[in-house]
Amino acid sequence: MSRYGKRADMVVHEEEPFNAETGLSALAEDVVTPTNAFYVRGHGAVPEIDSATWRLHVHGLVERELVLSLGTLREALREREVTATLQCAGNRRAGLIAVRDIPGEAPWGPGATGTATWTGVALGDVLALAGPRGGHVGFKGADVSSEAKPAQPFGGSIPLEKACRPEVLLAWAMNGEPLPVVHGAPLRVVVPGYIGARSVKWLERIEVRSEPCRGYFQHVVYRLLPEDGIVGPGLGMPLGLVALNADVLSPADGDTVAAGPVEVRGYAFAGGERHVARVDVSADGGACWSQAQLLEDLGPWAWRHWQLTVDMPPGDHEILVRAWDSSAATQPEDEAALWNPKGYVNNARPRIQVRAARG
Amino acid sequence: MSRYGKRADMVVHEEEPFNAETGLSALAEDVVTPTNAFYVRGHGAVPEIDSATWRLHVHGLVERELVLSLGTLREALREREVTATLQCAGNRRAGLIAVRDIPGEAPWGPGATGTATWTGVALGDVLALAGPRGGHVGFKGADVSSEAKPAQPFGGSIPLEKACRPEVLLAWAMNGEPLPVVHGAPLRVVVPGYIGARSVKWLERIEVRSEPCRGYFQHVVYRLLPEDGIVGPGLGMPLGLVALNADVLSPADGDTVAAGPVEVRGYAFAGGERHVARVDVSADGGACWSQAQLLEDLGPWAWRHWQLTVDMPPGDHEILVRAWDSSAATQPEDEAALWNPKGYVNNARPRIQVRAARG
């Protein structure tokens, strides 16, 4: 077992701050990602917080400022649950790095994403106690990041309209157990359908604002730049909503499999406002496509696993996947066209190479 | 002037039913499409309705059935206005036909789309009078289509959640004037962000239902099929929400322009739940890209025009465009990959050929 009780098959990209992605086979195992396999993306040291003395501060453009203990949240507000997929904006960055190097950024593969059942209270119910008077809701965590200029707690904001939706939670439990320290205990935000960065861990402060958060991570870092762009305050396009994405979970890129019928399995995720409508798979580099079977539906905010058995005669095969969402949007074909200086939001059609060998 | 007061530069694909698209230069002229240039998509003869005796019937899964005159709608409910882009699901079908023929379908070019200011009442306010008890809201028009099997009035449905949103109108005016007969007088639905087929013209009946409309057009026709798919009840994926799209409005494909600085202009549209975030233009087939300037913002439900001046030395040039929306989704690169048997929802990156000649 590695740090924080994580499974040994995590792929650790960095020890301090701790950044590790879920192993591919762990993702393929089940539609809900086991907590001890769930990816960890950190920007600073993991804070250890005394939940008894912890308080949530709600302030800013509100009718009434609040200071709330965990006990108050549990007693005053209805407990809610959502099964939601979190996806790091840097998920699948490795595919972009293969096109052109992106120094200084963790080479996340396919495992900076996962799905869990989150339990807590609705952010909207907390905001209703305070009486919000601004268009944006900012979150500040207890984790101080020295990556930031200047060093500061991690944070971000979402529009008030999203913040008040029932799926947005302040969560104290994950997959039915108390939230682990490394996943944000005692309380974290869970914003289904937005990049993982908005699901702020170790939540301490909620600020209702008139404009989006201007902290380092939202205002400088998590933005989509043009190919020749540079990082800087307010440059590029802010990231937020998650667009349609899909990936292959089994077999793995570069695997050798037994020739004959091969079960190909993966996931597709459309963000939530849109749902996954169809997934096609090709085992011959795109000459022929067949529709995959969509597996268990865990609700609008979670990915959908899919599977298809394809026949692979002996030899090398290129498996391609293309997903559609309910707006009939499909994925861009080519990773190279999505390259950007920070390597974010690679949602190109996945493409893997597999060799089929006689048993 | 052609039929129905339309400008002579409409491109007429069919006389009966009347189907005509806006000429490219008319689209390029202004961010709001003049009514006499607005595209017309019909499935049957244009009905002539006596607005004095016309009634709107609201029925189905409702607490109270309604029969409403225009006068009642005007007196009882607040007047609302929305500037919204309508886009036919077959818009840009010509690009797919160029890949592989699609017999029997109108070869819409870039002009089966347009933006107008619509005035009327909110569908949600009408539904509130009736007390909806079902998850879907169906619309039935007065236009009977013999294309349908069996022949039937045109219709469709949207989810109740969308129907109750403030942007969804029952409109009696277009660009500040009474709705023309050819555009659905005396009352039509306007569903911003959905395919044009849901904006049912010559509205007569609203039915609250427990499931989507099973009429010919929604259940059989307006669906996305796989490449080898066939048309049939419930086959393929139902169309509804509009995904990110963009096109070049000036110059036109095949034009010759004066060598030197050339102003390229177009539109981008992200549906409404997402907005247009960025548009890139290349005048050299994708070797170099520059960001276009986004022009007037008419609100979330309308397209955004963009422009960029590019330098074109003498010779042949391929202009490519790629847009991103606020979920960082971008358009698929290749029309060929989007081919489908009905030629719907072509939202590939536009590509046009232009020759620059010395003055």
C-alpha cells in the first residue's frame, strides 16, 4: 500500500505535492471507482484538520454571514447524495505531450478521472441560509500552494446558477465512508460536470462575489491557451464545464491479447447537462465501426461505461473510439489539433494500439 | 421578390413545400437576419389561419385544460422578447452530400440558419396556468405534411424542464413586426438552443406528456443514424440540443478576392447553455492560426459573428475555421467523419477555397 492508503497500482507522478492517477485496470474494474484507487490531484501539502474545531465561513455578497460547524451542517440541512465523475483538466495530457512536449506539467494518462458517490449537503441549501447577492460563488481550501504566485490557498469559483443546483454538494463522505484526509476531509465541494479543480478540497471559506474568482488557479492557470499563447493573468479561455470525453479502459495501449474475440471496454462522459448517447468502436483504424453497448446508467453526473466484443485476427490493430452526446456533438478526431501549452482538456477520440497473437 | 415576400437572393431548394435558405451575403450583412431573408423550412403547405378564430389548446397531463385566444395570451401574460438563432438540423448538409450523396434530402448549404428577435409570451407562463403533470411538452402545428407516414400535422416535443425556462417563447412577432404567415402566424414556438424542428410553426395544440412525442418527425425523421443505419421508428439517436457550430459568411467558397488584406467574417453558435469562447481562422489550410475578433454579443441564445483580416498573397488559399465553446469543446475536423444517412448536424470545422488575384 502506498501513501494515504492508496492501492499500489496507482501511478504516482509526484510525491510532494502528492499527485497520483488511478491504474487503468482499477478504472476498468467497476463503474464506481474504489476510494483507495481514486486519483489524487494536489497543489500543496495535504492539510490535517481537526473536524471538531473546523468551521465553514460563508461571507461576501450575502445578507447574512455564517460560521458553521460540521455538526450544524448535519443537523440543519437535508443530507444528499450524488454519484458524480470528477475529471482533472489535465486528464489525458500524455496524449498531447506525445505530440509536443509540455515541460513542468504532470503527464496524466487516462486515470486522472474517477466516479464516486458523494454524501453531504447541497451547497444551495447553505447559500440559502446566507442569502446570496452576487453572481459567483468562490471556494477557498486549507491547502496552501507554493506553486502559486504568490503562495496562496487553492481555490476557485462557479456561477451562482450552477452553485444553487441540487447536484452541487459540500461532501463529508465518499463511497459511503467518511471523506479521507487526502480527498478533502472534513468537507469538500463536489461540482458535477465541471473540471475537478472546482471541487475544492479542505473547504474553509465560501465567498459570494460579483465576478469570478481572481485567484492564481482560476485566473492564471486553469485556462485554455492558443498554441503560441503564454500563461498570464486572465489570458486564454477559462476552463469550467467539462465537454464530452471518452477513453478505452481495456485493453491497454500496447497490450498483446489473444487473437479472436476481444472485449473492449471504456467510459464516456458528457458532463451532465448532456448525456452520452452513443459510442462507436473500430478495431481496424476506422475502416469499420460498430456501436458499443452502453452499460449501467448511474445518473446524469456520472460517466457511462461501454463495451463491445470485436474480432481481432492475429496482427496489429488500432482501436478507435468515438462518442456522441445528446446534442449530437462528437469528439474531435485528432489530439495534435488540441495541443495547447498547458496540455488541458484533451477530449480527442481515443486511439490505442493492440497486438493480437495466436494463443 | 419571390414567394412570401422573400428576397430574390434566397436559394430555393423546393417550391412545394416551400424550402429556401438565406443567401450567404444576406447572412453576412448583419447579426440579426432580416425577416425577408430568413430561411424557410417547411414540411407541408403553408396554412392560412384566421387569428381571430384561432385558439391554442393546452391538454394532456395537466391539472386544467385550456383553450386560449391570442387576445387572452396578450392580456393575461407578460410579454417577453428573446434574440435567438434558429438552425435547421439539415444546415450544412451540402458538405456531407459532397462526401457521399444523400438522395431525397434538401441540399441545405450554410443558410438554413438565422437570428431574429422574437416577441410573445413564455411557454412556461402558459404551462403554469394549466399545471403540468408530465415530463414532456409536445407541440402540434396546423401544417399537415404528406411526407409523413401517415400524413399528419408537423410536431415535436421538448422536456418540461426546458419548456419552463424563460427563453422558450410562444411568439407572435419577429424582428418587431407581426409574425409572417410563412414563419408561423399567428403563433409559433421558439425553442432557443434546440434544432429548428422543435420551434413548431402555426401552433395549435400543446400536450403535456409522460414521454417524448412519438410523431413521425421526432420519432422517425430527426434522428442521428450510424453510417449504415436505416430510417425507422425510434432508430438512431434523437436530435434536440444544438452543438457548437461555426461557418464562414464572407468570402464565399470559390470566390476570387483582391490579393492583400482580406476580411474574413462568419458566425459561431454554441447552443445557449454554452457560449462561444474563441474562434481561430487559418488562411493557409491550417499551418498558421490566428484568433478572430468576436463581434456584438446578442445574448446567450444567439450566434456570435466574428471577423479577422488575413493577408492573402496571390494564389489559392484554403480558409479553415475552428471554434471553441465555454466547455472547451471544439468542432470535429472532418466532414467525412460526420456523414450520416440523413445528413444531419454537420458541425465540422468549415473549410472554403478562395483565390486571391492581383487587382
